[in-house]
Amino acid sequence: MPINQKILIIRPRFLGDLILATGLVEVIHHDNPEAEVWFLTETGYSEALDNHPKIAGVLKLDSKKKNNPFYLWSFYGVLRKQKFDAVLDLFGNPRSAQMTFLGGAPVRVGFEMRGRSWAYNRVAKPSSDPLPSGRRKVTEAYLDQVRALGLKTNGSYKTSLFVSEEEKNQVRKVFERAGIKPGQKVAVLTPGASWPAKRWPLERFIELGHWLKKAGVRPVYIFGPKETDLIPDFETYMDKDWLLINQPNIRGLMAFIDAGDVLIANDSGPMHVGPALGTPTLGIFGPGEPEIWFPYAKPHAAAYAEVGCSHCGLDACPLMACMDHLGAKEMGQRVLEILKQKKSG
């Protein structure tokens, strides 16, 4: 029986990375079913883990106070009182390394990174070859930390989130007011992304909405609190039968995605919500690499155009050639294929 009974996973941010880390819960429990798996994440993302039946607890780091030494001293005290057997530092920055060390766990796992090694007594060594870009799949890197604990990683890597019945009922009421009937196909579209280069053009999302409506699929568009700049242009061209949701929190985002029959999302946090809730997802990629960030099998699919400057990793791009190669009709056909797979499955 493994000795690592109380395990803390540190992944302070971002939403997509945190969701990807939930795949470790099943893997750990497969070889160590009695383990208590905890997470440490920032308050801005912690609510995504609410209602998760297999996560024993969540330590919430107040993102507004994380530079306050008095707050941090108190937080480290709370961390030490939990008496974790092992800590996995998936983030690997100086602060998360410090948390790993000061948490006082006898087993502290991290990646081999300059200036961090002092915090760990077990290093997660790469167990697979890098991709042509020189990087590795994020899930493989995460699994390396579990292997460093001495646990097997034979269990399926499946991310997971949970929506409450109350949240589902709230969305049903919104759909009813919008005239969406039970059984009608609904496509949830999230046109935003943290980096401008990751955004498929808004006009393509609008064109896709018209295409889907003609195919009998009702579009629901969701914009986050940092994407309000997109709404005025969207409202100018949106159809009267579309549903526009200006969604300020993660729980609401999750509930609407859970209610959809398919999700179309840029390479961003919402894209990872779909697979974790079981909603078939089409992820649209620009400068990012789906081989790294889209570890999902059918019916989920990634849309990606291979061009001369692919894998650039730019935050902003004056050309956006990769995104320009992805047409609305092509994406619409892929959405219908995904819906067909869901029906046949």
C-alpha cells in the first residue's frame, strides 16, 4: 500500500491548466484508492472545483493578497496544519516552489527547473520524447509527477468537473425564456481567449452561427468578463434567435456548457470545460499546439491549420494566417460530424 495518503496538487492558475490537472485524481486513485487528493489554487479559479466528489479539499490562495507577506505567512501556517504526505508542484514558479517547501510534506515533487530544485526532494523526470517543437504533452508532464511518487499511471486520464442540479435548473429556465425547447440541439460558442492571437475572428463565429441555425442548431454565445469589448460588434450582426450570455463567473460558464450538445471554443480555459463535463467539444487552435493542449479523444476534435509559421506561440500576430485558413462552413460541418458521433454513441 502506497504511503502517500494525503496528496496536495499545486496548480494556482490558469483555468485550462487547472482542469487538465483534475485528470490526475482518477490516476492517483487507480493505484492508491484510499488517497485524499487536495488542490491548491487561486481564488479566481477555485470555484471550478466545487461539487467535485473525488477532491477531498481545496486550499484557496487569495490572488489579491498573494504579495502580502503577512497574509502569506498565515497561509503557509494553514498549509502546514494540513500535514500532507506529498505535494506535487505542477506550476513550477518561485512562489509555488516556496509553497511546496514550506508546506512541510515529507515528499515534495517538482520539475527540474533552474532555481527551483532546492524545494523538491523528488524530481519528475521526462518519461517520453518531446514533440517536434521541443515541448511535451502537458498531461505527460503531469503524469511524470505521479510516477515520481512511486505510483503507477495505468488509470485513464480523464478530466472532470461537476455541475449541481440547482445550476442545471437555472440554465433550463434561461433556455425556456429564450424559446429553446427540450430536445432542440444547442451549440455553445465562446469567441474569447486570453491572447488576441488565439481568437478565431469574431466574424467567423458570427458566420458559423448563421450556418448552424440553418442546420437546425440553436447557437448560444458566451462572453466572459474580460471579453466585453467583443459584444458591441457581435450585437450588430447577431441573429434574433441567438442567445447572448454575458457570463461573469466560472460556475455559470460551466452550467451553460454542460447544457449544450456541443461546444465550439478557442484554445482557452472554456475549451477544457467541455470535455471535463462530457460536452462534445471542437477546439479552435491558432499559435498553440493541439498535440500539447488537447488530449481529448472523439467525439472531441481540434481544428488546426498547418501553415509555414505554425507553432509560433505568439500572444499577438499581425498575419493570423493559421486562423484565416479555418472557414466557418468547414467548422460547421465538423460540428455536425461531432453531433452525429454523439447521437450514434
